[in-house]
Amino acid sequence: MVIFNYDIWGLRLRMRKYLFLVLLFLPTLAHASVEWTLKNQINLEASPIAMVSAPDGKNVYILVPGKILVFSQAENRVVDFMPIDRKFDHFTVAGKGKSFLLSSSKDTSLSIFEVKKTLDLSGLPYKGPPDAQVVVAVFSDYQ
């Protein structure tokens, strides 16, 4: 008397097919390596304490004792600096690059500096007297 009557080879064939499909779509591990090359090396005037990239990626701010150096990625050099107190040893950029937060581990101080970009207009051509008043007119009913 046979209780279970099934095709054992047909079942194995279907299982192999499903197993093949499952293994086909399983993620596989791939070994990869990272390749990198030295793009540039600059000599700083002092040992860097901290570095922070600007949110736009154009500049890197480097904290050295007594200064924050502004390194331009496009020009590949230090283009400006901001003098600060030598006690600061921690540094970050906040507010989309418009504020610097500096702190010191020697005391319990936190200083927040607002950064404003200025334009040097000296040497540029102008019309009229240099000390003339500037009037801004707003026409709000313009149609």
C-alpha cells in the first residue's frame, strides 16, 4: 500500500530551479580596494589643530595657533587668514558657513564669530565724487 505517491525527480527538478533563481538574485560579496593619489601638499606656517570644509566646498578653514587660515580649493593655496586668540583649540563652522564656533580646553569659553565677506573696490573705476551720497529708490507700484 502506497500512502504518498509523488514524483520524487520532478520535485527535485523544481526545487533546483527555484534554488537557482534564489541564488541568482542574492547579493554577492565583492572585494574592492580604494585607490588614492596625493593631489597636493602645502607647507603651513604652524602645526594645524583642526580643519573644517566650508559648506559650499570651495574653501577649507585650518585652525593653527593664533589664526584661522583660509585655503582655497580652486587656487590650491592659502588665500586669507583671520587672527584669533591663541587659546582656541577646537573649531567648527555653523550657519551655512556664516559663523565660526571656537572653544578652548584651557578654560570654559565658547566664542562665536560672524563671518562677513567684504569687497575691496579700491582701484575700480567710478563716476562722480567718491564721497557722494547714495540714494536707493524703490518703485513698489511698478506695473
